[in-house]
Amino acid sequence: MPQHEAIFRFSTGHAEQIYRALVPELSDEVNPRSITRCRLEGTTTLVLQVEAEDTAALRAALNMFLRLVNVADEVQGLVKKP
């Protein structure tokens, strides 16, 4: 039963693209001590929710997913739209 939880809301024009980049990682959870969920609220808000049994598992999951969100956002900034 998860005892620790962190919820992040990211407001960005790239919310949908970042969400699509994270979906494959959500289905391939590697740590059985944590659960990560991601959803869109509207078209500009990405919600990342991590639950974990202990603080070490919470930290590990947050490190991974926050890094993925950051990289996905940076890549969207590099992509030029026609």
C-alpha cells in the first residue's frame, strides 16, 4: 500500500506531446514499489502522479519521470513547426 505521494502539474503548450512520449514508459514500470500515473487536464496541463511505499522508491520514480518530462519538453522546443 503506497504511503507516499507526489503530484505535479505542468502547464505547457506541449502537454499532449509530452504525455504521448511518457505513455510507453508508464506501461513498463520497473520498480514494484511505486506506481506512476499521467493524465492530461485540458489541452495545456499534464498531471504526473507518483505513489510509493517508501521515500527511496518515491525519489527514484520522480527522478526518472521528471527527467523524462524535461527531456520531452526540451525536444519539443527544438522541433520547428512548418
